[in-house]
Amino acid sequence: MTLIPTLREVPADADIKSHQLLLRAGFIRQTASGVYTYMPLAKRTLDKIESIIREEMENAGAAELLMPALQPAELWQESGRWFTYGDELMRMHDRHGRDFALGATHEEVITSIVNDDVQSYKRLPLTLYQIQTKFRDEKRPRFGLLRGREFIMKDAYSFHTSAESLDEVYNKMYTAYMNIFTRCGLDFRAVLADSGAIGGKDTQEFMVLSEIGEDTIAYSDTSDYAANIEMAECVVDYKRTTEEENELEKISTPNQKTIAEVSSFFNVNSQKCIKSLVFKVDDEPVMILVRGDHDVNDIKVKNVLNAKSVELCDHEETEEILGCPTGSLGPVGVNGKLKVYADHAVKVMVNAVCGANEDGYHFSNVNPGRDFEVDFYADFRFITEGDPSPDGQGRIRFARGIEVGHIFKLGTRYSEAMDANYLDENGRAQNYIMGCYGIGVSRTLSAIAEQFNDENGLVWPKNIAPYHVHLIPVNMKDDAQVSLAEELYELCKANRYDALLDDRSERPGVKFKDSDLIGLPIRVTIGKRASEGIVEVKVRKTGESFEVDKANLLPLINDLLK
Ligand code: 9G3
């Protein structure tokens, strides 16, 4: 007995394939926005994904524990994150009025645990992990399990006395992740990534390729270079043109605001325009210049300027700082008012167009170095398709990806903040060097559903399908069919195959449609020839089907599922 409430119609508020199919095939039900019940089929699938994860964590030398979701605010106050996270961190207080966070991640908890119980360098390196429910109050939960407010994460944390030891575990985790996502049957890439708010330097994300992925991957068309677009380096060797520098001119440009409008007004390519943006970098206004056909990469701005926060200024703020609206900004005449940094591509521009810092006016024949100073040049722009790959091999192409894993070298970011240390061989207190490693388990289930489906429904890879075999007796009133179905159910069970027996008194068509929707790898139909011991086997993925005697069923299933 189980519960698989399949739906005929496509639910209105599900706008991607995996979300629609997981609802229609009875895998999930929404309990609140971004909050889901994993129905029996999803629970079985999650368990299979988790058992693959546990095997690989074991191989990587990690020990499993389970930390609380209820985290005392004191821990987050110690690390300072109680105040840096806003509404996304779900908070509550207990009956005594004490503050708690519902765990969005567990760096604070694990660091305090290890600090309490691991004092000597002899006990390191140590890698601990858990598979646990996380809470993050997303502003716009969407796409079903892909971006929920309560989700299942495997999070691992490693503790080291040296950077070399961290590198070793980081590489073992990398290998474990490659194995996990391969065994789940996913088409994925490991990409260089930005460590974001939690700091640390090297980090890699594991991206499942999908058109509905929220992340953009920049990859080389000839090598295995791949990076999150936030991170991908621009290594173009810009060449200065031989053009003569002309006289600076101030031109009236009524209502010309965007690069497109300005470049067509001056009848020049957007590459001849300078795009000027003003950011608040740790609350200090800064002007960033990029060539008109490029876009400012705010993650690069943050990393190059080593800033905590980078926010684009809105109209009011730019008005306040430079006395003009955003549509007419430019670097001429602003030196001294705020720092000016520029992307490398700007350095070789000649006779460019830019805003005149006066509403309705632009300058033409602007030349960097002559008409304005740049405090320094750096790589501030998003990489574009066709750019040379940073590894020097091939050209960059874009793909969309769903982030299902992310591994970080944290360093002492948390152990310092929480004064967590061990005694080294000289008896001196040293902060633990840490790594952390996450997998979105419920997100992985959704990503698999997104990659594995067809016009009839889900098509689960054999390693993580909720059951291996779908047994379908066509007519529940026919004793021969029912008894053979039950016999085959026992046969599967005796041979460690998970079988789902559809014993409903439904019309065959309904059973077959549900079977295609649920997407188990193999369907065995027990129909008219049951009395002869003959059944039909159908492979969900390929559609191929065989008529076999029940004596040959097991060898066939072994062959199909190997
Ligand atoms: C928060 C909230 C959201 C968050 C975080 C904290 C993301 C937060 C980054 C990580 C880093 C790693 C261990 C497993 C692997 C990922 N969103 N991150 O720290 F309070 Cl509300 O979670 N954590």
C-alpha cells in the first residue's frame, strides 16, 4: 500500500517541467509557498540519492552527525552573522523569549562543537557531515523544490592544521561530488565560482546543465575550462587604434540616455561609448567605467576592491553625488569628487563618447588620460560569448546551470570570528583551517526530474528511481493475472529489486498513463497471456518492449538494469 495521487491536468502555478511533473506524478505537494511535502515516491527517491551521498562521504573519510535546526542566536552573534543576514534568516524565539535562528547553514554550530571537543592537533584533520533540513526565507520561492524555503541539504565541514591538509580533503570532496552526480545520472559540470558572502578563496560549484538554470556558466569550446559567469576572467589583449585624438566636444543630446540611444545619436558603435556607473562600495561612492558593449560585473567590483558590499546607486544618489541623473554620467570632471576605476578595455579607447554629467549633454572625442584620470584599471566586466577562454584554449560559450553543489576553502573565517582553536605541537593555540561542502539534496531530485523526462512524464535513471519495476496486472478480476503479478512481486523482492504493484481496479489505459508519468525504468504488464506465464516488459527510457516467459523475466531485468 502507498499513496501516489497522480493528476491529469498540468497545475497552473508550475511553470517548469520538473515542477509540473513532480506534482502530476504525485511526488510532491505544496504545503505553503516554497514549502513542500515529499510524498512517498519522492521520499524513496530522496533516500536513494542520500544513500549515494553517504557512500561517497564515507569514501571521502567524513563522519555523519546530525545538528539541530534550532540554533541559539548567541552562536550567530559570535560569528557576526546574526546582524549581517536580513529577512532571509528565519528567526524565532522560545517560550522564555530567547532568540533562535532556524538553520540556514551550520558553520557556527559545527565550529562551536569542534571547538568544545577537539583540542589537539593530533585529532585533525576531521571531516563531519549531516543531511538535514535547512530554512531560508527566499523572497521569491519558485520552480518547486529548486528554490524552496525549507529544503534538504548535505553539508560537510572539515577542520585542518594546514592549508595542505585542507587541499587534500577539498580534492577528496571534489572527487566525491563528481561520483555522486555521475551516479545520479546527471549531465553536470564543475565550475570555478565566487565564494560570495562567506569568504574563502577557491570554490567550485557543481552545475546541472539546464535551460531553466538560474546561473550562467562560461565554458571553453575546446578545453574543460568552465566558470560561473560571475567569476570568469576576461583576458582579452586590447589593441589601441591608430586614430588621432580629436578636440573634446560637448554636444546637446536631448533625451538620449541609454548606450543604444547615445551610440545611434552619434552614429557610432556602442564600442565607442564609455558606460559610467556609480556604485556605493562599502558606502563610499565610486565610478566604474566599462566599454559601452560590456556590462559591469558587480562581483568582480567587490572582489577587486575587496569590499563587503557593492550597491548600484539609483537616480537620487547619483543626482546627489554628481548633480545629474544616471543617463548623462561620465568620468570627465569627476576626478577629486569620487574614485574612478575602469575596465581594461577602456584604456585603449580613442575619441570615445560619454555623458557630460549634465542632463541632456554628452562629450564626444573623449580620450582617457587626456580628458580624465583613472585611479586604476582592472577586469571589471562580465565575460561575453566569443571572448578567449582564460586558460588560453578556445573561445567562451554560455550555458545555463542549476547549482546542486558548492565546495569552499573557508580558511579561518569562522574559527577566528568564534575564537575556535586547537593546540599545535608546541602547545600554542591555532585557529582551525576549515572547508565546507554543500549539496542541495532536494534540489538535486528536482534537477534530475528536469533533465530526465519526455512527453509522457518522468524517466528516472535506474540508480535513484523510487522503484526499479512497475508491475501492472491489466485486469484485477482475472485470477491468473493477479496471482502471476503477486508471484513476480515476490520474485523481484527476493532478488533485491524494488517493485511497485499497481493493484487498482482501474482501466488499463489509466494504469499505463500513470506508469509513464511516474517514470520507473521498467514496466511489466501482466495481461491476457498470464495463463501461459508470458508477460510484456517495456523499457521506459527507450520504449522498447519484449514478450518473455516469466522464467526469463529476472535475467532480462538484470540485463536491462545493469
Ligand atoms: C544564511 C542565509 C542564507 C545563506 C547563508 C546563511 C548561503 C550562507 C552560504 C553557505 C555556504 C556553505 C555549508 C554548506 C555549503 C554551503 N545562503 N550561505 O551561509 F543565514 Cl539566510 O551556505 N554552507
